[in-house]
Amino acid sequence: MRREKLIIIFAVLLDVIGFGIVIPILPFYVTEFGVSALTVTILFSTFSFFAFLSSPLLGALSDRFGRRPVLIACIISTAVGWFVFASAKTVWMLFLGRIIDGMAAGNFTTAQSAMVDISTDEQERTANLGLVGAVFGVGFLLGPLVGGVLSNVSHSFPFLFAGILASINAVIAFFFFPETNKRMNREQPLSFNPLRPLALAAKNVSLRPLFITWSIFAFAFVTSQSVFGLFTKDVFGMSAFQTGLAFTLVGVVMVVNQGLLLKKFWTARFSDYQIEVMMLAILAAALVLISSGLLPLFYLGMIALGTGQANLRVVITTQVTRASDPKRKGEAIGILAALMSAYMVAAPIVSGMLYEFHHQLPYAVSAAALLAGVFIAVRNPVRVIPQNGSAEAPAKRVV
């Protein structure tokens, strides 16, 4: 394996482990400050709001000046944000920590762009994106497990550890991460408008159905995950450690799917469009099972959740990047990131309000949205079809 690829993979792994550590533990830590469920979800929204503001600028900067400086700056911001969050004595410090992290939250997106940069053809690009997804799954497997164990020290200690991991990652990236963008577009104007990627997504008629699918997935994913720690504690009486183990199960399923089943089973037997529809349906079923209140069905739903996430992320990302201008692939991936960030701003607040009304309601609404996504995808099938062996063929509507 190429040196560049190994370094990118390692950077992604450390970043996702840090991310995975804190997700299941955050509600347990924040509620120690005596806040409501809505305040917990507003913390998620705060990070996402600043990530939404910075995402288009970071994507354009990486296209214009390179992936390396953007990635290093993002990792440093993550480290500082987690250190502030872990040392918080008041609620406003919690928000400050999330703001600092969100102001440069482009680690994963920039790494994806770097993997696209080093791909020599369409097949390798798909494999590289799948590899990044598999690493995401490994990090999501290890992170919650580590976070659950560290929570036995204190509920703040996992966040301190996440900051240490990000600091190590920043040092490694500074000394070893190479510049992968060989097609820097110095003439591309920098975009400071966070709504621009959303406007670009709306104007792209051929890829619009894919962006709609991604948006529905983003809404459902964020709505359900924002209250997950609260849900497991209130409905099943789980501890932070047990919640971490539940997330670890999702990570195992994601690794198996993206590291093995995606290539050997899913893409070998089904088209990207078919996988898209199936994963939306599987995710809807997963959320219904999770919210059932029955522990066996809950764990079955977690397995389905990992399966749907693992495959849908790769399928959508692959099709979007395949149809993008070679000089604007960072921007194309940035559109996906901006869409996800937009829903990560609004959906947690919606989720918090729904949760305070009824614990199962966020999951029911998310499942309904995914079923609507199945209907939309069936009515508007889109495939990105290479022409004459080109990896840069446009998307085509299938009628």
C-alpha cells in the first residue's frame, strides 16, 4: 500500500476514534451540569452550525491551496475544542468547546478528498472511498468501546483523551502527511457563503435525487443519534459503558460491510441504485426496531443500522465524486458535507423537542422520513454511468 494512503488512513482512524469516544458519553457528561435533553441536543447543533459555516470555505481552500494545510488546521482545532470541553466548569464552556471544534470541522471531508486525489481510475477511487468508510467503521468500533471504558474514570476523561488523540494526529500530519492535490485551482474564488453548496446541490438537476437521498439520510441519522445516549439511559437504564458497547456493535457491522460485504456481496450483486433503495429501507426498519423498547429488537436494529449506514454512505459519495469535475471534487464532497452539516444544525433541536414529548418519537419521525426516501428514490432513479471508460462521466436520469 502506498505511503500516502497509509498516512491518510491513520489520520482518519485517529480522528474517528476520537469522534467515536465521545458520542455515547456526551449526554452522560452534559447532564451532570443539570441541563435538559433539549440543551444536550443544542450542543450538537452548536458544533454543527459552525461546521456548516466553515465547510464550504474549507472545501474551497483545500482545492485552491492543498489538502495538507487544511487538514492540519482542522485537527488542531479539534484538539483545542476537546480540551476546552473536557475542562468545562460551566455550561458556556461546554458551548465554547463545541464552537472551537466546529469552526474547522473538515478532518474527514479533507481526508476523503485526499483519497480521491491519489486514485488513478474509477475502480481505485471506489475502493479508496470504501477503505475510508471501513476505517470509519473501525474507528466507530474502537472509539465507543474506549470511551465506555474511560467513562469509568469520569465522564469528562474520555473528552480529554480525545483531545490527546487529536494532538498526536496533528503532529503526525504535520511531519508525514503529503500534499495530494496535484490539480490546485488557484483561480477558483473562495466561497464564504455556507448556503452556496446548498444552492449548487439544488441547481444540479442530474444529481439532485442523490442529494435528496443524502439529505433524508442526514436528517434521520442526526435525529436518531442526537438522543441515543439519553434514550438508552432512560428506556433501558444503560450506563455510559453499556451505551459505548452498543455503539461498538454498530462499528463491527460497519467494518464487516465496508471491508468485506460491500465489494464481495452488495456491489457484486446489485447496482448502486438498488443498494441505495435497499439501505434506505433497512435504515427505516432499524430505527423502528431500536425504538421498540425491547432489548433483543434493539440490538437487531443496531445491526441493521450499521449495515444501512456503511453501504449508503459509500454508494452516494462514490456516485457524486464520479460525476464531478476533476478540479472541483473537493467542492463536490464539500456539498455532501454541507448538506450533512445543515441537518446537524436543525435536526438535533427537532430531536430534543420530540424526545421531551415522547422518547420514541424521534425514531418514529426518522423512520417515516426514510420510507419517504424509498418512495422518492423509486420514483427518481439515478445512476452515474461511465462513458467510454471515462471516470468523469456525467450522471444520467434513468426513465
